[in-house]
Amino acid sequence: MSSYTSISSEKLARLIGTANAPTLIDVRIDEDFAADPRLIPGAVRHSHVDVQHWASRMTGQSVVVVCNKGQKLSEGTAAWLRCGSVAAEVLEGGHLGWAAAELPAVPADKIPKRDGRGRTFWVTRSRPKIDRIACPWLIRRFVDPTAQFLYVTASEVEAVAERFGATPFDIENVFWSHRGDLCTFDVMVQEFGLSTPALERLTTMVRAADTARLELSPEAPGLLAASLGLSRMFDDDLEQLSAGMLLYDAFYRWGRDATKETHNLPTNKARS
């Protein structure tokens, strides 16, 4: 049973992918990390040895600390954070418990290099519609909550990527792009090890809307309409991304929690 300073894998899994997800700190030692070089979605590695140096960055955040078994390293790190007025919990069972539950984990070598502030940077074509909003949503919700996105002229994406150390996506001839019938969102879900029933439903919607194969998903026309509407509402691509985050949050929660729910006008008898 969870204590007030711990959280179960089941409960954490329900929070990951939502706007209310806690900050996840992986403090496994190098030996344990090498045995399974994957991260719980959204987690960032920090050393417990240096907690006094990075703890101040956690101020005002809800934090879950992950070590290998959910014992001394996470307990001690979380306690240290609480001394600094950070709301910190320990993941019960640690990374091994998460893996035993067969919950999604992101291969660390697929995550681009972070800058000095711990952020990944991505670059793609300006004036996004579907893939170029869906992919940033996926990255911020499941890979790097602090990820930054650069929208630039299509012809300059690769040059900007090289000069500014950003990772290009959704353009031709790069790793993070369409592959055969798959769109970039498909590729990211697969490569990041994030395949769950909810994300698979969303993946089909995105692919259908992004590749003009609306017959693949009954919900795809709605996603396409909403995406094109957002692109007309905002001249600023980052403002559009902010609005799009809420859109994809809603579709994700539908795919996870509400696919069997219907909405019918109640009869007069039912309303009486």
C-alpha cells in the first residue's frame, strides 16, 4: 500500500501523458542503468550524489524519484528534496517494479542530447497542421516535458538543426519522419517504446488525418477539421502549439478513458 511519500506504478502510469504528470527523476546508479538503459516516460537522470546542486531546480514542482528498487537511493533523495520544500515521492518498487508491470519505457539512446538546462531542442517546418503539432505533444507528454520546438522555413530546417544543435523532424531524409505508410507520429510512438492501447488509437487518428486516409479512423475527420481550424486561428506557430497541446490532451484522454462512452439526447421520460 502506498504511503503519503510513495506512489504506485499503476497510479503513476495514469498521470504520465497528462498535463498533471509529476516531474520524474531517475537516480539509478550507472551499473543499474546499464542493465536497463530505458527511462520511465518523461524521466530525467540525475545523480543522488549531486542532489544538493540540482534540488533547487525542483522548487514548486511535484516530484517522483525513481531508483532501481525503490529503496535507499530514492528514499534518501526524496527526503532531501522534501527538506527543500519540494513535494517528493518515491516510486514503489522502483524501475524494476515498473518494468515488471510491463509499462512503457523510453530507450535513453533515442532521446536527443540535452542542453545545459536539461532541455531537448527540435526543429521542423513552420505553419504546422497535424504531425508537427502531434509530435511535439507526444515529446512533451512522454519524452521531455521541457522540450523546445523551433518552427522555421522548410528549406532551412536542416541548416538550423546543424547550427543550433536541434533535432530535425517531419522533413524528408531524416530519422524522425514518415516511413512508408507511417507518419512521423507513428515513428515516434514506435521508436520511443510508447505503444499502449490509448496511444495506438491516437496514432491511427493522426496517421489517417495526416495522410488523407480518413477511412482509417472514424475520428480522423474531426481531428483534421480541428487542426485546420487551429492553423487559421493562429499566426504564431508556438501559440498554435500551445492550443494544440490541449486538443491532443483531450483526444488522448478519450482514447484512454472514454472510447465506449456515447452521448445521446435523453428522452422526455428520462429527463422527467
